[in-house]
Amino acid sequence: MAIVSWVVGIVFFFPVLWMVLTAFKQEADAYTSPPKLFFAPTLEQFKEVFAAGVGPSLLNSLFATVVSTLLVLLMAIPAAFALSLRPVAKTRDVLFFFISTKMLPVVAAIVPIYVVVNDIHMVDNIWTLVVLYTALNLPIAIWMMRSFFLEVPGALLEAASIDGASLQRTMREVVLPVVSPGIAATALICVIFAWNEFFIAVNLTAARAGTVPVFLVGFITSEGLYFAKLCAAAVLAALPVVIAGWVAQNKLVQGLSFGAVK
């Protein structure tokens, strides 16, 4: 079974490895058939990507991702805590309403969204993406955080109540430390969704608020596909999420095993 797992893992990881290797090739070497396995590595593609202006796009993606994720957590944590601690008769209906917003294809809503954003003069504004990414990630964050809160032993809440702790203090000093792995897992999911989002960004941004996924499309031109440069840009785009996942890997593993996926 372990051998099968390794084989499956290598198969899924191979495209990523190939992308990284291609990023260090010359453009001509990226198109050879059969592909070159041995070549002289170069940083030329990365230099050209930075020369093409990837910096502002990286900053826009970073700002929209971090701010929207913080806003999602600020709203999702108390909402999920309330839905888990004091469920009412319509709690399941409320939860279904939250998740039903994820069922609407974005392409079906992009026209009215664009009309509204254009009327309030917020096209090509990074705060538009912050608001929309927050709205998109909030439902799934509430569902995930509620699952984590339901896993908190009731004895902890009873002990805090007996000791005279207020609800706010119980949540801050008792519940949040227990569910911190779940918060990390939820935050990482929101980061991945916001960082990789393309459709809204390509329709509502232009020169000032363009994000990394929009920047990557620029390497597909009428002259052809600049494959090595595209791979170099994709490596740069993937690095922040990979680093975030690596930093939070311990919390992420604990969180995913804490009851977030049910």
C-alpha cells in the first residue's frame, strides 16, 4: 500500500516538478521533442518575469488575499461559535443559506456585479476584490469553523462557566486556543481560494489592481506561448502559498484531523 501511495504521489507531483525545471530552461529548450532532461540552468526567465512587472501583481494578490482572509476570520469565528453554542430551530436553514451562495456560478453573477461596481466607480480597485473575496470565502469558513467548535468538549465550557468566566472570556481564553489548528486550516483554505481566483479579477481589474493569475495570462500572446517564462511566473505565483502551507503545516494537519471535513 505504501508503494502505491508513493507512486500516486509522484504522479501528482510530476507536473509541478516539470514546471519548476522548465522555469530554469531557455525558451528554445522548453520546446524540444523529446524534452531535455539535462540542460544548463538559467535565471533568465525569472529576470524577464520581474522585468515584465510581476511586482505590482504580487503585491495586489498579497493585499487582497491577506485582508480578505482576516475579514473572513473576524466574521466567521463569532458566527460559527454562535451557531455551534446556541443553535436555534432554523440553524440548519441558516447554514444551508450560507453554503447555497457557493452553488451559484460566478459567471452567472459577473454581469450584475460589474454593473454595480462600475456604477460606484470601483472597477480596477483592489478593495473591490477584497470585498468579493471576503463574500466568496465566508460561507465555507463558517461551515469549517462550526465543525471545529462542535468538537470542543462541553466540559471545558461548563468549567469556564462555573469559574465565572463571561462568554467573551470563555471564547477568547478557552475555546480559541483549542480550535487554533482549525483556524489555521480555515485561513489557509481562504488564502488558497483568494490567491488563485482568476475569473473575477480578470473581469474587474485592469492596470492598477491586476493580480498574479491575471498577470500569467499575459504570457499567452498571438505570437504563441512563452512556455519557459510562463513556468517561471507560475513558480513565483505558487511560492507564497507553498511557503504559507509549509509554515502552517503542523496546525494544518491538526486542523484537518480535528473535524473540519465532515
